[in-house]
Amino acid sequence: MRSEEHVPGPFAIVAVASSAGGIQGLGSILGALSPDLPVPVLVVQHLDPRHRTLLAEVLTRRTALTVKLAEDQESVEPGTVYLAPPDRHLLVGPEGILTLSNSKLVHFVRPSADLLFESVAGAYGPRAIACVITGTGMDGAMGVEAVKSRGGTVIAEDPQSAQFAGMPTAAVDTGAVDFVLRIDEIAAAIRGLVEDKRQ
């Protein structure tokens, strides 16, 4: 099985990063994905670490996918959205096993989109899709370069229409982005990528 990790083929995972404005953006994307999505979705949304998050409950009301806070050493399943808990980095390994980490802040944030994307790039290579949507700052930019360098596909929300343009602009500026789309176009692009490859 190991050798197929480097063969371009069906996409196996989607990772999404958002910050300010992200709850609305995530609701828009996840709400347009069906429960039979053939891949898992990993999400880093910057959250206030001082409060218990209700993000899973909020997003559950907007999507037919299963949404949950990621747990350490959990195996990812298709059609399920795994959210990085507040103040924990979310990483994934080659066998689809999640790791939560308290390691230091990256660009002043934990969870870090860069760390998630780098782990996705390392574990899934060309079978990974990374997506950066609304947010301030530049988290995710280094990570999308890692995904692209391993043959993965990168989507960014169009900074012109993003609620907060910082993160999508930083991603686009790397030159590693394959698709720059309005928020309401992103789910269709994800569906097209993960479903078409499986025909």
C-alpha cells in the first residue's frame, strides 16, 4: 500500500484553514457538501483558547456531514469533518491517524494551518487538497507551498470577495494556488475534484 502514496490518483483528504469570518465561510462550504463525500475534511479555524468552542454544534446545523472536534489518535473517516480543538495543533499521519499537539505557537497561532497543511502534504502528497478561506494574518501560506511541492491541489478564496483577505492573499501570493474562487464556488470545486477522479 505504501507505494501508492506517491501515485497521483484519487484525492484522499481535504484540509481547510480559516480565521476571522471563517464560521460563515465554513458553513457555506460544508453546507454544500453531501454526506457521501468520499474523503474526510480537516479544519483549522482560529478560536479563542479561553472558551469551550461550540463550533461543531454551529456547523452541524449547516451541513449534512458529520462534524466533530478532532480527538488524539483518532482515525479519519470519509464524510466527516474534524475540527482542531481550541489551542491544539491538528496533524495527520500517513495512515489517517490524527494527532493533537500543544507544541509552540506558529505565527502566533495554535492551531496552525501551516502545521496541518504540512502534515497533510507529508502524509497524502498528490492526494491532498488544501483550501484557505477568510482570515487575517498569513497562516496557511507556508503550508500551501508544502502541499503544492508534494503534488497536491490548492484552493484559495478570492481575496476580493473574502470577508477578511489576509490569509487568502498570503496564500495566493505564494504562487502555489491552483484555484482562486468565491466562497460559494469552493464546495463545487472540491466535489468535482474528489468525485471526478473516482469515475
